[in-house]
Amino acid sequence: MWLITLSFEIQELTDVIRVFTLINLGKGTALKKTHLKRRIDRACKGHMCVEMNELDEALTEMVSEGLVINQGEIVQLTEKGSWLSSEWRNLLFKSEPILETVAGVADGSITGLVVILSAFIAELATQTTIFAALLTLAAVAITNFSSFLLGGTTEDLADMITLQNLMNYSLSDIPNKEERSKSLLLVKQLFSLLNKEIGRANVFSAVVCGVTTFVAGIVPIIVYLMLPSPLDIIVSLCVVGGVTGFFLIRYRSQKTRVHWKMTLLQTIIIIAIAVAASILLSSSI
């Protein structure tokens, strides 16, 4: 991990310009300073909120921090700048659907496991198992899709309002009235653009969650239906274990930086409780 000297707190106009620059410059993308200035002007909707000398000052600070390479009129992110840019994008755009992937794999695996164990214990016919599997997985996938679409949008917009209020509070201490007005205007327009991106990001996240839920559940069920007994139950359970082990435990361990043994224990306990509760409820009906 890079040791970044850039403060997270947005305290002055150059800090706002730096965040805007990091968001607009993707990995490996080279951009003319005039084009970058034009994007800032478009964000300000015709207001002259940033002068070229103010942009140059922000870029000079970013060069000193090792975040960008300034080659005359061309600016480009360094490797460290690309890392910081992706972190800001993950914070503001939720560009990496971590929660959606984890929820999709977990819900799909649990649903698939419940269907397989129920079919095995009750000795259901193939057609009955297929019908139950499609009906159950479709219901869970659609529920996850709608929940993440509606709930995710609401939560993200609320988070953006909180973050904008914190930035505005920090910028309100700028003694220069003109610089303070420019900073607040640029932050306001920046979050207006973010609100539009959040809508697209949440649709993508909801689709990821729904599709991941269905795929994670249907794969072991297909394996169970295609193989003869007793290979069907053995191999399908191994598939569920492989999916949860590789895609869920490993993925969560990497993203949370928690040791995989702790993640494994948490996952086993959660899945065991969910599966046991589902089977007990279904058997009592």
C-alpha cells in the first residue's frame, strides 16, 4: 500500500481540484491541461470557478506528491496516483461491487445447498427439483436485485449528502471569500455529477447481485441433477464448498484484510445456521 501524504480532509480549493483531477484521470489516461480545465468549467456550468493558475498550483502539488506526471501541457497519473484515483472512485462511485458480490455468492450458495439437501432428503423427482430450484433461485435473485437497487441508491445518496456536508464545513473556514465561493461551487457541482453516476452504479450493482445469486445457486443444482447417486450429492456439495471457499472466503479475506481462517470460520457458521434454519422451517410446513 502506498503511503499517501495527501490529507483526506478537503480544506482548500486546491484539494477540491486534486480530487476532481484524480477522478477524471483514469489509469494510463493522458489529458491536456486545457481539456482538464474545460471539464472543470463544464462541471461549474459556465461559472468561472477555477483559473488556470489555480489548476497549475494543484497539479504542482500533485507532482510533488508523486501523484501525476506533468509533461508540459500533458498530465498523466503515476502508479501511485492511479491507486489513489481508484480509491476515490470506490468511495464516491462505489465502482467495485464488493457487498453485492459477497451477498450474491452467499445467498446463491445457501439457496442451492438448501434445494440440494431438501431434494436429497425428500427424494424428490427430477422435474420437481428443477421446478423448486428455478422458483426459489428466481425469487431470491429478484429480491436481491430490487433490494440493492432501491436500498443501495438510498444509502449511497445519504452517504454523499453526509460527505458533501463534511467537505463544505471544512471549506467554509477558507478566509479568502472568492476562493471559498469557488471551492463550495466546485464541490456542489462535483456532487451533482456524482448523483448521476450513483444511479448507474447502483443499477450495475443490483444486476451483479442478482446474476451472482442465480449462478452461484444453479451451478451445484445442475451438477446434482446430472450425476447418478451417490455422486450427485457428494460432487454438488463439493461444488458449493468450492464456490464459497474460493469466491467468497478468499474474496472477503482479500478485501477486508482479515486472515482467511477467521473468514472461513465466520462463513461456515453463517451458512450452517442459515441452512439448518431453512431445512427445519421447510420440514415443519
